[in-house]
Amino acid sequence: MIEPHAPAPPGSPPSWGGPCGPEAPARLPVRPAVGRFLVLAGVFVCAACGLVYELELVALASYLIGDSVTQASVVLSVMVFAMGLGSLAAKRLRGLAAAGFGALEAALALVGGSSAMLLYAVFAWTGGWGGLWADGPRILLVAFSLAIGVLIGAEVPLLMELIQRVRRQDPGGAVADLFAADYVGALVGGLAFPFVLLPFLGQLTGALLTGTVNAVVGAALVLGLFRRDLTRRARWLLLTANAVVLALLATATVLADDFERAARHAVYGQDVRVAVRTGVQEVVLTGDADGRPLDLFLDGRLRVRGSDERSYHEALVRPAMGGPHARVLILGGGDGLAAREVLRHPGVRRVDVLEADPGLARLARHDPGLSTLNEHAYGDARVRVLSGDAFHRLRATPSATYDVVISDLPDPGVTASTKLYSQEFYGLLGRVLAPDGRLAVHAGPVDARPRAFWTVDATLRAAGLPAVAYRVGARDTGPGPGSVPGPRRAAAGPPAPRGWGFLLAARTAPAPRLDPAAPRPHSLTPDSLARGVREAARTRMAGLPPSTLVHSRF
């Protein structure tokens, strides 16, 4: 594609040319200094786009598949490996550096820009059917990581060739200039993703816009600065390829909202009533119409199932309220359902709900279905919503402030919540508890993940809060709150034993009991509570180490 050049003059610096020998300087339409600046600007933009693709894959995979540490490790390790492969493969294209770089950026813009939409589509339409299809999102995640990594890795050798053809310099200086622009671009892309693209455009539109910028800059650099190095046929091919890529990305951007609605219905069913992004997470409410129970999903994970939430929240709250309970702290619980159970007890004077997502609490206050389910708990003057980091809040809370603490948080296996199941965090909770106070912890499904459950028990004991375990639940086909992304996934397999696991802790091991002065629970009885203690004890795993901030055991 590149027209032949005259040999380099004797004594010129070593060339980064193709295998056929040194290349003459490119015939630029601008001065070499301007051309060099434009190449480095292109490096800057391409590096920013590349890091956005990387972060977008990590974020979407964590949201759809769960376990952000694992997904980040998979994406980063596969992508870095693939970048090495791309650098080796690009050696064959150095003799066609301009044309190769143009084709590379068009491909990268299409693959990276569409990756979020395709990954979400596979999750929505195939992720819940079991068998091979159940692994579809994971397979596609690895495939995109490989493809994007190869394309990003191939950029550096080709850009090195182009910058040397603009103005030849020693290889060390060229490498320094190139990598400086690359790293600064990566910084900008890394900051733009969480602070601009994600909150204002969302994952789908943000990725598509990034692909558009990538395609425009790549095409402008090659067709504008190095067009004289390309044959007429090569110019038309690159122009056509980029026009097709931009048309596809623009079409996908226009259809992104319709696509997201269709995918959401494929994931959650046709009765999606509310779907909002609060700035912290995506909140979806289904049902609560035509007799269908209300379900609440946070970032794709079932947190409240209206058909049995009362059993869960009674089991979480009622045993902890069997002692003094004038001052109560609820960790999580932005849906207001734990607060509903607390307010049933006489003598409650203050209920603080420490929720990381104020948007969820606002929805629970104002949504007709959810506020009816929580019996308008947020309308009670005794209830106060606190937001912010739980560690910071608890450090600033005076000692012995609360008689009861209710930890209504996602399972400890959900990476974002593991620090709230650490020995350090329980040490803070022990400090804010009154001397005869009680702490109730939702510790995940004791039947399905006994090791994680009993690790929470070991962590509480290490923090000076011995606990009594109990379980509530029965054989069922659905997941427990906070367990698995996506409602359709749970329906794919056969019925499995499911038990919500709880731990009731205090400075001395408490005896779980119900407050006789409170209204009678709908499902929990003294006999079922005692039976739940015996059933949980049969699953005990001894000798487990506690989980800490620097050494998570989950």
C-alpha cells in the first residue's frame, strides 16, 4: 500500500522501517515539528480510549457476573498477555505502518466500542439458560479482552515507526516521547471513565462514544498526516472502513436506549416497573401489579423478593430486638423493610439507617409499591437516614450509642461488601454497641456457602463478639437476597436447599429470643427460631481464620 521511497542518506540514524530496509522520512503536508506533535496527540487519544475499553469490560463484567476482583484479574491479565501478542504480530506490519495503523484503529474502535453492548446482549438473552450458554458472558469477556489487548499491543510498534518517519531521532528518545504521551492519555481515560462517561452517558453509550472518538482520530491521523504514503486504493479502503465503523457505532448509539430496555426485559421479565441508576447502582423494581409480588434488584442482584421477604426480615431483626432496643442502627436496609420490623417493637426511640445509596432510600420513601411494602417506615419521625462511608461514620460515632445494630448487607461473597464483614469493622461495631447491646448479621446462605458463613462467625469472635448462629429458609428454586446476578439464572437449575444464615452477637454469647411485648411475627416462632439454631449448628466449621481488611477470606 505504501509507495516506494528513496534510500536513506548515508550516516542517517537507524530506521524503524520495514523488513526491506530503512524508510525515507514521510512526505508530510505539515512541518516535521507539527507532524510529531500530531502523532503524539494521536497516541494520547488512542491510549485514553484503550484504557476506557479496559475499565468498561471490568465494570460491566463485575455488574453482570459478580466478584469484581476476579473479573478485574481476568480482564487485566488476559489483556496484558494479548498486548504482548499484538506487539509481536505488528512486526510484520511495520513496512506498512500508516495503512496498518489506520486499519488497526478502525478495528479497535468497532470491537471496543461495541463490546459493552454485545456483552450485555449475551448476558440478557443467553445468560440464564444453563449449560454452555450460562458461561456465555465469561467466554465473551475473555474473547473481548484478547481481541482488544492484541489491537492495543499492536499500536506501539506501528506508532514508533510513524513517529520515527516524521522526524528521526535516537530510539531511546522516541520511546520516551511515545510512552509519555501514552501514559498521560491512559491517565485521562482512566479518570474520564468513572467521573464523566459512566455517570453521564452510562456504560453502553460511553463505550460507543469512545469507539467513535477512536475511529475519528485514527482515520484523521493516517488520512490527514500520512496520506501521501498510501496508494489511492489504500486511502479509499481506509476511508470506506472507517465510514462503515462510524455508521455502525452511530446506529448503535441511537438504538442504545431501546436496546437497554429490551435487554432489561429479557433479564427481569416483562413486568419491570422502575429502572433507575441512582449514581451508586442500578435499582430495578418488578411486579407489584396485577397481583404479582414486588421484587427489588440492585445492580442485577436480587435483594428483596416480595413473596418471602417478610420471613427474611423477621429472622434478621426480631431476635436482636429481644433485649434492650431503644436505639437501633441499621446498616444497609435502604429499602426500609428492616426498619419496618424494628418499628413494630414498643420502646424504640431512634432508628438510624446507614445506607450507602441515598437514592434507594428516596425510592423506598416515595415509590407506592415499595413504601407500601415497608409500611411507610420512612414517614416515622424516629427514622433517620444517614449516608456516606460506614467506616467513617462509625469512627465518628460515640461509644455505646446503640442498643441494637442490624447488618442488612449483601452476602460477604459480593466483593464490594467484604470490608463490612472484616474484623476491623466488627471492632467498630462493638465500640458503638451498648454494654448489653446486640448485633444481628446477615451472613449469607449457610447451606450453600457454609465456609463463608462460618468465617463471619470466626471474624465476629476475633473482634470480641461471640455469636449464635441460626438459619431460616426451605427448599426453593430461587436465590436468597443478594446472592446471584439476574433473576432468570436462578430458574435455570433444579431446586436446591436454600437457607438464610444469620448470626446474633454480643459481648457475651446471647440466647436468641423474641420480644414478647412485640406483635406476633408472621412466620417466625420461638420453636422455629430454636430449630434454626440447631440446624445451623450442624453445619459448623471450626478452626477458620477471621477475615481482615488486608486478608479477606471470602
